[in-house]
Amino acid sequence: AADGSIPVLAIPSDTVRKIQMEAQSGTLTLAYADGSWSLAEDQDYHLDESSCNAMLTAVSALNAKRQLTEEPGEDYGFTDASLTVTVTAAGETNTFTFGAENAATGDIYLKKAGDDALYTVAASKAACFALSRAELFGAFNPAGLTRSAIESVTLVCGDEPFTLTAVSEAAESDRSADSESDSTAYTTVWRLADAPDAELDETQVSSLLSALSSYVTAQDPHGDASGMKQLAAATVRTADGEQTLTYYEGTDGYYLTVSGDTSLYTVDAATVQTVCTAKDRYKAAS
């Protein structure tokens, strides 16, 4: 059945409540409830929903290409370190184990608990389950910030803290009007709190807002930044309140913590470089 039409596991996707993967690297358990996935080993870990849903699709219709009988003396790659997947759905559990790759076809050997048959499945069937904890991470913005919601930012990246604030000003075409009217158009511009008359470099300000609302690339839910060098801190205010984002340099990259969140996140160098921009760089060239 080259098209993979031999049924090994068929479960209605809306009944799946848990998918557990066991491998040499450890155990990962995905739990599904209230329309979203969580990592049972750490509820605060931010999962990539698309990866979880790919697994859900796989267990909903896991079909094999070949059904075989094990031959004595043959090595199919089933060991204690093999990838084993257990699916809980509708109160029942099904367990299947992936073995070695068939050198001739490139398919993967598969066994199902309680079934004496040996199967081969496409390598892609195993790939969606063979993900590490780091590979299951879903990139997001831990502070939940969007550019348009930011009202002010206080930056500490040197000896002198400074604040950038969004203010509403009359549009350029209306500034020369002799009197104020109801039809005056306003626009939002950014100003330095201690130099409100200074024109700012819009590109530099835009880069900062993008950096503060950018996605992180990894998460250590119980990370510790105490041994790292603090590079900058940004206190960001929105209509919902304020949060402080603190950036660090570690031995192997750059990191971020967010007030009220115990996780340590990985960020790229460009983000840190933008947040660490000196105050004078925000002023437009005269």
C-alpha cells in the first residue's frame, strides 16, 4: 500500500486529550483542554500550536504503507531509547513505537502495543513527534506589546535614563491656522520628555517600538539572569498599565526578562542593540 492506506491508528481528533512522547532525551506530554495545548511538565511553557496540531492530525489517521511479520534475527531498531508515543482519547490509550529506517525505502518501522504486526510508515509520520522541548516552543511577545498600544518608554541603558512619549499634535498643515477649529487634524508624534521641542528621528523611534514588540526565540521557564550582565531596561506604558523589559548578555547570547514573569527568554542581537541606542541618536539631524 504505497499510498499509506493500512490503518494503524484512527481516532476522532476532537476526542484527543493527551499526546505523550518518550525518547532518550526525556518525556514530553501535551495536554489539550479548552481549545488550546499546554505542556504538562510546565504549564507556563509557550507551545507552538501548529506543531501540536500536526501531531493531532497524525494520530487521527495514522496509516502504514506495509504490514509485515517480524523475521527472527532481523533488527528493526526497537530499543529502550526508541521514540514511543501514547495517545489518550475518549478515555482510552494507544501506544506505538518508531524503530529504525528501512535502508531501501526510507520508511520507518512501527509497532503498536497489543498488535503483533510490524508496520512501515513514511518518515514524515515520525518526524512530527520527534521534536525536542526547544523545537516545540512557539515564538511570541511575552509582554504582549503592540507598537500602536505603546504610549511611552523609559529607557535605562547608560548613566542617564530618558523617556520617550507619544503626544498628539496638530497636523503640519493646521499649525499655521489663525484660530483653532473643530476640523483641525491631529497626529501622534514621539517626543523626549525632557526636550519636547526637539524633532526626533522617526526611523529610530520606529525601530525601538518594533524591538519592544518583537518575538522571543526561546524560553527557559525557570531561568536565572543573576549571573548575566544587564545591558538595558525599558519600562513600557500602555493604557493597560506598565511593564519593565530587562535585557541581558549571557555567555552564549542575549536574554530578556519581563516584570511579573519568571521565565528567561532568548532574544536576537539586533533587538538588544536597538534598545541600547543612546539618547542623542533619537534626535533628528539638524
